[in-house]
Amino acid sequence: MADAMTGAATRPTAMRSGRPPMFRFAGTYLVLILGAAVAIVPFLYTVSVSLMNLTEANGGAWLPSTPQWRNYIQAWNQANFSLYFWNSVRIAAITVAGEIVFCTLAAYAFARMEFWGKNLLFSLLLATLMLPEAIIWVPNFITVSWLGRVGPIPWINNWPALTIPFMASAFSIFLLRQFFMQVPNDLWDSAQIDGAGHLRYLLRVIIPLSKAALMTLVLFSFIGAWNALAWPILVTTTPDWRPITYGFFAFIDEAGAQFHLQMAGSVITMTPVIILYFFTQKTFIEGIATSGLKG
């Protein structure tokens, strides 16, 4: 009798209440489903309209009667996306490469090295995350304008103004620092016994163990560089280095009432980010879960 009572007391709450576990979390599932719908439905509608003809797009239809794949070709040619797409690829590649180098070095210094004022500097760095982006546009513009006048190459209307100011992201440094701090100190002791210094330890031990965090940095950095619009407009006056976001922004005015072509241009603009996310989804989730950012 005692064993039976003990067994009954240790049964899961769901079994004692007679409700399957899925009903216990019905509210949670409902909220998640609604959130997913809010995120997915606009995207699916955009893709659907991009495949419609002009009559269907302006008539408020939800699905195309016959997919019009030529809309993408027409939008690509009319908006001159070939130039803007290539500009965005170059800007994103330079920004991501620079951010990996500088943010990795800064994060390692904050995580694994001891120096005077480290905590104060890191606190000031985190404080910059609370500043609205528009506040730093004016000082950044003054800086890049001055550096372009005294340096060997111009910065305005060139890649330095579009990339260098974003190679030291406070969020990326914080993300990598949180991950680096989780690496056991025993590995550093072993590396010192083998004669390794900080740079060798970073390259041979820390970076190979931090692939998930680095891929998360790559994803965030690429999205930020690809989606930038206000800053590129501020520091460029010619199409030579303007990104695809500017091309799409200008195409919206040019397309006028051709709503289906506007949506086709929108799909073209967002496709690289979606493709990159699908390739890095598993690593991205792992990096968030192991870097101290999960709630």
C-alpha cells in the first residue's frame, strides 16, 4: 500500500490531472502559432503578389492564377539591380571580414586578458548600445569626411565610409566576449605550458571552439550591412557604391502603380538574407543558446 501511494505521488502532474501534456501548453502553442503567422504571412503575401499580373496585384487577389516569373527579370532590369546587388555584396563582404577581425580581438581582450580600466571600458562600450543610430550619423560623417581629406584615398562615395565605421560593433564584441568567457581556463594553462601566447591561443584554441558564435556574428553583420539605407544615402552621391536597398528604394518610385514589380523587387532584395539564414540556422541557434543571451 505504501509503495502504491509513493508511486502515485511521483507521477507527473499531467497524468494525475488526466490531461495530456499538449493541452497543458495549449496557451503557449497558441501564442507561438500567432507569432509565427504574424511573421510568415506578410512574407508569403509578398511572394504571392510578386508572381501576379498587374490586374491581380491591384485587385487585391491573394494567389496568382498563373505565376508570372518574368516579373523578377523585369524588375531586375528596370531597377538596375545588377549594379546595386554587386555593390551590396562587396559592402557586406568587407564589413563582415573587418568585423570578424576587430570584434574577435576586442572580445578576446575583454574576456581573457587583464588590463587597467577593463571593466570601465566594457561598460562604456555597452552604453553605446542604448544610443539611437541616428545620433551617431553626424559625428561619423564628420569623421569619414576628414579622414577622406587627409588619407590616401577618398572615403565619401567609396567603400571605407560604408564599411569601416561598422567594423567594431558593440553588440558583436559583447556576443563574442560572452562566448569566450565560457572556455575553460585549463585550456589556457595547457597552452602556456606549450609556449603559446595570447595570439596563438586565440587562433588555435578559442576560434575553433567558437564557430557557432562567429557564425552568429557573420549573420548579424551581413544583415546589418545588407539592409543599411540611411547611412549609404548620407555618404554617397553617385550609384557607384550605393547598395541594393537604395536601388529598391528608388525603384519603388519608378515602378509607380506596378505593385507586382515592387513586390518582385522586394523578394530579390531579401533573398540573400533568407538563403544565408537557412544555411546558418542551426549554427545561429547554437551560438545564441551558448553565448549567454538566452532568456
